[in-house]
Amino acid sequence: MLEETPLDLQPGNAVGEDELERLEGELRQSQRLEAVGQLASGVAHEFNNILMAIGGHAELVAREGGPGGNGRASLNKIRELTRRGAALAGQLLAFSRRETMELVTVNVNTIVKETARMLRKVMPAQIDLESFAAGDLGNARVDPAQIQQLLVNLAVNARDAMPRGGRLTLETANVEFDRDYAGEHSGVKVGSYVMIAVSDTGTGMDPRTRERIFEPFFTTKPAGEGTGLGLSVVFGIARQHGGHVWVYSEPGHGSTFKVYLPRVEAEPEDKERQDAPADEGLPGGEERVLVAEDDNSVREILTHCLKGCGYQVVSAECPSRAESAFRDDGGIDLLVTDLMMPERSGRELYDRLAAESPGLKVLYISGYTDRALGREGMLEEGSAFLQKPFSLRELARVVREVLDAPPVCG
Amino acid sequence: MAETGKKKRIMVVDDDEDVTDVLAWTLVEDGYDVTTAHDGEGVVDKLRSEEYVLLIVDLCMPRKGGLDVIREVRAGNLPVKICVITGYLDSESLSAIKTLKADMAFSKPFSPSDLLRRLKELEASSPD
């Protein structure tokens, strides 16, 4: 995918520029089809596993004759599995990117700075994050949310390549590709680009791995720790912006991903984003927050972010542990809880805790919309709610708002 | 339920924890002693060190896939029966399954009860 196969042209066999372009187009198309094939088999594999587990648990419930005993555990598993299916669908949408892009002309430095600030809150302490923004960086016409997602995916990849810590560097630069360069690198067009580089000091990759990293569902991570879609999404987003991605990596010497986005002459139009003070911190406080979330990665991110905002955070992976933690702590001001969890819902958890401590405030989070949850009776009207995925800035803002709101009576 | 006394052991190997979970729950309910693993590394050593009646193994797994495990089981003449499970069957895997003479094969999604039924038939047709 990175080093496209050179065309096997015999010497003396004159091939015109148009012909060459057509052949290269066909080659790219065949590679795209190969990627689609790989995607289809990966999706089939994932969905069949999910369906298999749902069907198997349904059988167990039927055997039990109802949702008593182990049947209840199976029903909870089924609910988790449907969420896993929904998450897979969400990742596929991110890969195919069928939704309309919201393009604005921006200085990419603003996106990089904002993302770096967010990443500093969530990266493990043993990873140093540096960011170097080129002062004269040109503008690009991009969907800022997608570029942020691209950077986060690259950062997650870098983090996983540095299990014992290291340095993550984000930098930007202006780059020109001339005719010679474009001629030597398939898929690259002559022109001016804005480059974002994401480098790590991690394990690096051998050539075989490097050639396959953008393939959907290709992953080197242990089972259950990666979908194999993160870098495919990076590739898809860069391509959709008319750009491309190059990777430089050697085993033991870390990796550098360079994303090139076409530069435009127009002035930035997203004034709100440009005017945002570069170093404005996230709103925070010192209250005690209990995080109840069964998804390990989401719980870690929430905990890191809230700690980064100054809060004292206790976290639990299930409602029963959350209840014990609440009682042990004795001074929790706010419960941040997932709505759908094994054992009991986030709302039931809050009701039990609020019965002991009426001043307790709550913020619900869920992958479902508040409307859908309201319909199911899972969410009371007027409850503080954040729908996943949310930005850490949004989380910090809503947590502060909930804590500052007057206590609800009755 | 399986016969009382010493429980028969089954090894379930699949990189997807949800799949190993549901198979293990079903087999345990039926009285078997179940061990799970999430890739092929170390599986053959385990099969050598303890007596298992059945190995249920996924084909596509990180590090060491199902076909490599089956090849080693066959090369070592281990007495365990083999059940191949797969979420995506291509012609290459199919011919490998035939060559390596798997005792049964299921394409996901399948019903764990069907697997149990086939296992009982297999046990009935080849008593210890």
C-alpha cells in the first residue's frame, strides 16, 4: 500500500503519459478492491463471532427457562454483544466515511495544538508529548473533526508501540512536491502541502509489517486489544482530503507517520477555532468524582482526563464495585456513570447511592442518544447526559456545569 | 450431562473472548471441564500434559493460528479429537481441514447445542 508495485515495462516499449496514468489508476483501483475484500472478510469474521456469541447465550437463556440465575448473566452478555456490534458498525462508518465532510479552511496548527493538549491529559505518565508547530504553516481545507480523529488514531498507535514509555512528537511543516518527487512516488501529485508528522520512540516495524499496516483489520496487537481499523481510518481520511500518508520505521528505532494535506491560499474561515486561546486549560475543580464504566479504555480515559482537570477520582468497573468505593470513600460529590452496565443500569446505581447521600450529583454517559434512552425509560428528563463519543473538553465543561448546578430537591 | 466421576476435559481456543466464553459456559453446563486459550501458543504443550477429549480451535488467530496447532497435534499423534471453528472459510483453509482430518468443523455463527450433539455422537461412535 505504501510502496506501490512498479509497472513492469520493457525497455524500448514507449508508453505515453496518459497510458501510464491510466495503468496506475487501474493499479490503485485493484489495490482498493483488495482492501475492500480484506475489509469484507474481516467484517464477516467479527460479525460472525458476535452473532455466534449472541445465539449461544440466547440458547443458554432458553435452557434455563428464563432470565433467572445464569440466564440473567447471559442476557447481560447479549446486551454487551449488541453494543460491540454497534461499535463495529461505527468503526466501519469511520472507515468508509460515507457521511459528508464539513470542510473549512484552517491553519492545521490549531488542530494539532488542540489535539496535543487533549492527548497530554490521556497519555500514560511515562510518555512525554512534544509538539512543534511551524510558525509559517500554510492553510488547508479540511474537516477538523476528521483530522483530529486521524491524529488521535496515530497517537494511540504510538502509545501502543511504547509499552515502557518514550517520546511522542507532533510537528508540522510546509512541504513542496516537485515533478521529480511526484514521478518517483506513486499517488503523489505535484504541489504544496501541509505536513503533520507523528513520531514515536517505540518498538518500530519490520518491512513486512510496514507494508500491511493500513490494511483494514491488520493488527499486531494481542487479541481483544485492537480492531485493526485505526490506521485504515488514518489512510482513508488522508486520501479523502486529497492527501496521503508515508511511514518511516525500523525495528527498534520507532516510527514516524507523515500526513500530507494539500495547502490552500485562502485565509482561515473558522474564526472561532482560530481565535480560541491556544493555552486555555480545561475547566476543572477539586471535588471528588466516582467514575463507573465497564469499558476499560473509556474508564481509563475518563479517569485520566478528570484527574488532569484537578478532580480527585475513584473509578470502578461495575456497579457493585462502585457502591463499595462510594461507601469506602464517604465524600463523593459526583457520580459519572455509564448507563448500560452489567448487574444494573447507571440509573439504578445512582438511585441507590443517592438514597444514602441525597446531595450526590450525577452525569450519565452512553453510546445511545438521550432520546433513545428516554424512550426506554433509562434516562429521566432533565438528567445531565453526554453521548459517546464526546471530546474531553466537552466532558470537562459538562462535569463543571453539573457540579456548579444547584442541588435538585425532592 | 456427562457421566459422573472424573469430568472430561475440553480445550477451547479462539482469539475472541466472547466466543470462548459462550462455548465454555455451554460445555460446563453439560458437565465438561473446560480450558480456554486465546491463541495457539502453548496449546499443544497443554494437550500433551493433560488428557483432553476434544480440542475446539479457531483457524484465524494472532501469533499461532488453528492450522499450525492441528498440524502439531497430528504430528505428535495426540489422541484428542479436533473440532475446527471459523468465522471465514476460504478454499485454502477448507482443503487444509480435509488434509488434516479434523473430526468436525463448524462455520460461525453456529449453535453450541449442535456442537454438543455432534460431540455426543462422536463419543458414542468411538468409546474410550
